[in-house]
Amino acid sequence: MNLRTYILFIAFCIISTVSSQEARLPVDFRQHNVLQYNANLMSPGFSVDWNQPASLALWSRWQWQTVDGNPTTLFLNYTGRFKENAAFGVGFFQHNTGVFLNTGGILNYAHAFHVGGDAKITLGINVFGYQQELADDLFIPSPIDPIQPDIVGDFILQVAPAIHFTSENLTIALTSENFFVHNFGTNESQSGNNNKIFTGLLGYEYPLTVFGSSENTFVRPSVYFKSIPGLDGQFGINTLFSTSKFWAQGGYNSFYGISGGAGVRLFNHISLGAAVEFGIDPDVTDKDPTFELFTAYTFGKREKRKRVKKEPKDKDLEQESVEEEIVKSTEEQTKDAFEEAEALAEAKRTKEAERKAEIETQRKDSLRAIERAKEAEITKIREEKRRIDSITNATTVEAEKKAAALKEKNEKEAAKPATQGRYEEVANEDGLTPGYYLIANVFGTQKYFDKFVLSLKNKGLKPKSFFRKLNGYNYVYLERYNTLLAAEKARDSQFNGAYSDELWIYRVLDD
């Protein structure tokens, strides 16, 4: 043992003896509340799913409030994207474990592979390179700690891999925070099997519509378990509610306690937020609250969150456009955003005008179909009358029979019940069941008939129809009734409020 190491070890033991009543602090990054930005510190695969490329984000945590006297963590990271299913990150971090102050950089890479349908597997890795020094801290964990490296000021290389499985909005992640650790100062590996920190996470994202908008709006609950050698495993629950304007989060960690936070997004690019955490474990209840700050700047247009089912061919061109926007000035980016918004608004107005024109054409076609149906009905009656007149002129006996039949028909016409609104009555034809049909529309064109039936089904209705060979039209009705009273009640109540347009009654007589 050289002189420097011996002195540090003696100082370490003295401070540990004085602080023997203190709780042991885990040496992980304490990143369990990092849900909105810089989530790749929690698991490297989240640079594809949870981070917002391209963005520059800063996260800082003041453990137990005192900035200079307690363990703290600082993480500044830039996240970019090669293409739709691959992301990278580069950042700076400073982490106070309570014994050591680790200062260095981090490289991140994650790639998602589609394995069928909406399912995909994401492989991610974080590579840490940092200088390790003895921290000037009063909070010292136990000197016998299996996951603490030797007390030296050396350069450490640490590798943290992860694998994620995603199906639609479900995410399952497994991460090893220190899968490989090598001390270049002593040229020794510190990656013993008993020193590994593993984290398993299960999360589900529910898309929401808030204030009439569903863009980038969701709530994401998640549960996780972290195993830390020499300490009890940490169990935690987190929930993030995020919109395009603000976010809120809450959580619980079995060691650190309960937390809550919120943030806002300004000018579509700047995000500011904070969180506070209160210890409830008996070992840390005497500690002051822990504070965290979140700051981020998003380059270019904020991406819409969605699950990608397959890779479109033009994604590489879109990524090149995103990379070009990164190097533009803030003024140029703002100008492009306004121009794009105006183009989208114009496209929306054009589409709305086309939709209204199509509805008007459909309405006119429906009216023409009704008029043609009326004309065909009148023509049929006239032809029937001419046929009866011709038979009457041929033979007196037959004429009397036809006259009697015509009289009976006229009596039926006279007995037709009086009702408000449009009402039509025909003899039984085409095998229709006698009764009162509540008609919603009549179509002579198959295209508009199919669209109208589909629109009723989308409203939750169950439309029916029949085809009249006499005039060649499709009649769409909502229900058939045995009595006129029931049909009028349904018509006057707009089918119990389920249909707001005009309804009329079509009666089929019994033979």
C-alpha cells in the first residue's frame, strides 16, 4: 500500500467512525425521477422511446437540500437521431456518491429492431468515462461496501447495457448500471458478479385527449425494481402526465421516499421543471427534502409521440432534414415553424372545403333520388289507372270488378292515418314485412348509399335497408314499427335523440 492510499484509507476510517450512525447511501445515479428528459440515464434504450431528439437537457439533483454538504448529481446531455429507429447521445455528468466525486462524460447509443406487428426490441448502451476523487463530504457509507472501488483518484471506464421489449404502448426494460467497470489507474477490473446493479422496469403509455388536442398527450405509469449489492433492493412506482404545454409527475421509491414535480414548455422549444422528494424510510426521515431541476431545449419541431408499425421508405430523407435544422439559427427555425404551421392550416382548410362540397353533392343526389322515387310512384299509379280504364271499356262485368277493386283501394287510401310530416304508403312488394318504416334517406347511387350507412354505424346506430325494384332506389331505415303511434314517436324524438336529420314514415300495407 503506497503512502497516498494509506493516508486516504485512514481518513476514510476516521470519518466513517464519526458518521457510523448515518444511513448507507446507494451508489447508483439516483435517476429514478428522470422521466421526461435525459431518461437514457435510467436506461440507455430510452434515448429512442422517451427522450426528445434533437434536444439538449440538463438535470440536477440536490440530495437532502444542502448543495455543498450532501451528495449531488449533475447530468447534461444532448440526444440526436440517426434515423427513426436509432438514437445517440453525448453528455457530461458529475456524481457525488457520498465517498467519491465522479466527473466525466457519457456516450449513448440505442437501436430498435421491429420483430413483427407492433412489437420491437431495443438494444442500448451507455459508456461512462470519469475521473474519480475522494469527495469532501460528511456523508460517508460503511467502509465495508462490496460495490465501492478502491480509494484512488483514477480514471474509470464503466459500461451500462440495456434491452427493451415494446409492444404497442407496453415497455419492459432490463438494465445493468455497472455491467463492466475498469480502473485504468490500477489496471484492474471492478466488474465482479457480486457488484452488479440491475434494474427491471415495466411501463404502459395511455394516449389522452386534453383541451381538444391529443398531440403528445399521454399518461405513463411504470413500476421498477433495482437490486443493489449490500443493500435492500429498491422498489418504485412512477407516473408521468405529459402534454405539449406542460407535464406533471409523481413517484415513490422504497428508500428515497415520495416525490412530485411539474414543468412547462415555452415557445415550443424551452422546457423548465422541478421536483421535490421527501424521505419516509426510517433511516432518512431526519433528512431535508431533495430538490431536482429539469431544463431542456428542443431543436427544430417537437416530434409527435407514436408507435411506429413499419419503417416508411422516406424516413432517411426526413432524418437528413432534421439534422439540417440542428445547425440552423434559432431565428431560421422559428421562421420554418411558422411557415409549416401556415401550410398545415391551408391544407386543413382545403380538405374541409372538399368535405363540405362532397356532403352538398351527396345531399343533392339524395334529394334527386327522392324526387325520382316520387315521379316513379305517380307514373305507376297513372299506368294502373289507364289499365283499369282499358279493362272497363272491354267488358262491363270486368269493369264492375275493377271498379269495386278501385273503390276498395280508394277506401284504403281514405283510411290512411293522418300524421304530421312526410308519409308514404304502398302495397306490399319485394317481400317486405308490412308495417311502418322510419326512413332516414333514399339513394340512387351506391357510393353515397355506402358512405351514409357507414356514417350511421360510426354514430353507434344499426341502420337497415331495402331495394325497390319499381324505382331502382335503396331505402335506408332506422327501424320498422307495427303501429303508426310507435313510428311517429320515434320520428318526433329524432330516434330518441340519436339522429338529428329529417326522418319520414314509409308504410307497407298488408295483403
